[in-house]
Amino acid sequence: MVKFDVCIVGGGAAGLMASVFAARGGAVVAVVERNTAVGRKLLRTGRGRCNITHDGDIDHFVKAFDFCGRFLKHSLYEFSPESTIDFFAKLGVKSKIEKDGLVFPTTDKAATVKNALLQEAQRLGVKFIYGRRVDGLVKDDSDFTITAGDDTITSKSVIIVTGGKSWPDLGSTGDGYQFAKLLGHTIVDPIPALTSLVSGAKWLTKLQGVAVGDVKVFAKIAGKKIASTGPMMFTGKGIGGPAVFEFTRFAAEQLANIKGTIEVHIDLLAGDTDEDFRQALRNFAFANPKKKVLSYLSDILPARLAAEVAVFTDISEDTPLSQLPKKKCTKLVEMIKHLPIHVTGTAGFAQATITRGGVDTKEIDPQTMQSKICPGLFFAGEIINVDGPCGGYNLQIAWSTAALAGKSAAQKESGRT
């Protein structure tokens, strides 16, 4: 039996950050990771580039986090987006701010971020136990006992950072929820968010891989109007991309309870109103009387999508735009501004970037990330019922909550809390 001050269950982004801050606080730290290497999910973030945070002040982040912003506020003040950039810079990882405030390492490689965290943890003496799935976590009067395969570990404090259920192929299977429940915590039902939408419409198979730069995805589900904007991509089985991911975050609970299908609409020209586009269409047709409908559509939409829109409106490809009957013109505007897709649900946890749900925040002290139910137990990252938009927000949750949890756990062992 090996004894540590702090045992961290999970070696992802939050686990690595927590280990660094706990060790910097003087604690003897162990990280138990079920995979044979740490940070596997981190390597996939930002399409392998690792969008480490988003450019913005704390008020911006709190607002972006909506339902969980108040809970996360203290951790953001303790370890802000600016702190994140500075932290990695001191580890030799320079960053850059790109379009829409996305922050990436200048190497454009997630491995740079993971390696910097791992090397810092190793420098600080953190013990990594690989290839061990924790199958037992109990607490007596003062210590926790963790069993992982043939290993038995005792520690004064435990930080659970096992993530949610998204990307289960990388080891996120929701194990941490069971440990939290055994130690008295309530789990808000996990559901997939920031994921693709699935449809049985056969015409979508023709558009696989087609991307549209700026759209609005909107619907009314269970009496609630939901909308999001941004780039979108047709997946062949449905639709994905940032606009759709954000839509699934806003509608996570409603999408989890779909019976049958729901009608989602896509505004393919999100910057214009219906009337703006109708007038632009008239003006263009007047100025270009010989321009064919399909040629015009191909100028404003990807070619394959333009062809499908022409089919939906039952317009001959060779029809000049100026000769389009009023009813067909109205239908064309309707298709471009309100393209309907009958959705059967989401792509599920297998393709979800994040999990909505997890340990109830009411049972966690936001000042320390320590359990209000089980002293010495801390949580950080995706296992908590917190989440944010695409664009570095969810990694900032991981960094901020983990830094606070690691620091707080170390202070507890030193007798300062």
C-alpha cells in the first residue's frame, strides 16, 4: 500500500493541471490514469491544435457559461484566461489569438500543450500510475483508499477528474459518476452536447463534406425557441460544425427527449433578413436578366448544395432568374432562409465534444472545488455539471477548476484550510 497526500483520478487536461497545482502547493501527488498515456482527449481538442482558451475577460466568460457561470466565477478569478496564457508561456508554450478570439499554441499542436503539462508535473515529482482503472474508492474517518487493479493507494485527499461520457473511445465512460454517488453525491443525468444532429433524410447523403461559412440553425422545441449561428457542415447523416454544436448545447435537454422527429431550419444566408434577400434577388435578376437560376445559386452557395436547393424548389436549372414566377421566387427565398431538416436526435456521446450533466454544483464549494458532503473530496472539469460554448471555453473550465482544486487540496493537507 502506497500513501500520498493527494490522489488524482484521471489524467486528462484537468487531471494534469490539478497535479501541477497540488504539487506546487507542497503535496505528494499521484495520478491514476486508466490509459497507457495521459492527455489522450486533450490531443484531440481543437482538431489536434488544442484551443487552450478564448480571448475575453472574466465577465465575458461568466456570461458565456450562462447556467453555470455563477458557480465558475471564483475559479475564473483564481485562474483566469489571462492566467492560462501566462501559465503556458512560462512552460515554454507560446500562444496566438486567432479569428473570433480562439487561442492556440503557436505550434498548432495539442501535443505541445500536453507535453508541457506532463513535463512540469514530472519535474514536481508527481507519480503517474498508468494502465490502471480505479475500481474502488472508499473513505474512513481520515483517509481515502483507492484500489486500481493490483494497486492500493491511500491518500488524505482525492480529486476526481475523470471527465464525462463524451468520446468514450478515449476512456471517458462516466466511471467518476459512480464514485461520486458512492460518496453521497447527486448526479444530474449526463446527456451529449456540442455534437452533430442526425437525420434520416436521404438527400443529405449527397452533401457529405459540404461546408457553409455562416448559417443560423433554429427550431422551436417543446415550446422553446432555440437558435445559434456560425459555420456548418453536412455530415452525410445529418449536420455538424460549430453552429450545430452550439445549437445542441442550447437544446441538450430537449434533444435528449425527442420522440419521432423535430424540424430544424437552416438559414443559409444568416446575415440577411428574408426581405433583404428577396430584394437582393430581384435587383440581381433585373441587372442580370440572362443569369440562370443554378448559376446564381452556385455563386452564393456551394455547388452541390445549390443543386439540391434547385431541386427542392422544383426549378429548372436552365431557367433564367429574371423569368422566375413569383411563387417560385417566394419558395426559393423560403428554402434558402428556412431550409428544413427533420432531425431524429444527436450523434450521441461518441461524437460529443462535451457532456451536459454530472456532479451537481449545489454539492460543491465553488471557493475550493471541495465536496460539501465528503471532506477531502474534490472535483474538477467535465465531471461537474458545467459546460460552455465551442472555442476554448470548456478547456478553460478544466484549467480553472483543476488549478483551484489542486491548490485547495494541497492547502488542506498543509493545514491552511
